[in-house]
Amino acid sequence: MGWKAVRDHYRIGHIVQVVPEKGICIGSPYVHDIIVISLDRGEITRVWQDDGRGELGRYVREMREDPFKLAELVAAEDVFERSIPVFTYEGGLIIEKQCEELGWPNVTHDGAMQFDNSFSPDAGIVRIWAIDNARAGISWMTDHIAEEEAKLAEFRARLAQREADLRLLMEALPE
């Protein structure tokens, strides 16, 4: 995947990251997907407010001038000067990735944004974050289940009342 090849070729000064469900995203700290390039076809799939001005406009113009070059860059294997280990977590797994520079707004070799609360060169800290996140998820889910069970009990009570109403009405019918 050539997110870095795209960034370097077009001299992109904005944040470039890979969002698996979207593609290669070019944006800012506030809007991460101002420009989106598909990973499978290497085509621009989104341009937010394409007024053609500034650096964002330049990126889009240059990409559209030679769509074959854009597709070639997306398909390219990225080459990195350094491979620094950095850790994150997914569910119950601590995952080691590689990056050229640590910390936000830098990305890992696979294009994942290194958010300060989920990436660290210290696997022990990441494990603590993962445990805290799992505990918070359990707490939230326990509360959510209790709320849903209360709603279900209310619906069952309403159903029982409707069934009782129907029995009374049926008993009152003349034979």
C-alpha cells in the first residue's frame, strides 16, 4: 500500500493516514478525510469542498492530471528510512507495529494514526490502557444491559396487560 509514496510524490504537507473502511485519507487534525483515495483502485473517491485553492487544491489537481500515476503510487510498496517499534491494542491483543517517527500526528508503516491514548513505545503502558478500556467497556455494557432488561420488563408488562384486556373483551362477547 503506497500511502507514503502518495504523500512524498505529491509533497503533501497535510496529515496522511490509512483508514481501512475509507482508504488513504488526507486531512487536518479536525477533518481527517478532506481527500480520500481508494486503496483498491487508486482513485480519488472524496474531495470535501473542492474549491481548487491552496495546497489541497494542488494535490487534487496533480492527482487528476495523471490518474495512472496516482494508481501506481497507491499500489507501490512503501519504503521507510527507519522502523521504530510502537505498540497499540485491539481488543485483548497488544500489537507491535513499526513507524518512522513516534507520536501524533505520525502514522505507522501500515498508515495507522498514532493517537496519544492508544500508541506508545512502551508495551506496558499500552497494556494498562487496554485493561482500562476493557474495564470501561464492561461497565458500560453492564449498565446498557440493565437498561435494556428494564425496557424489556416494561414491554412484557405492557404485553401482559394487552393479553389481559383481550381476555376480558373475549369473555364479554355474547355467545
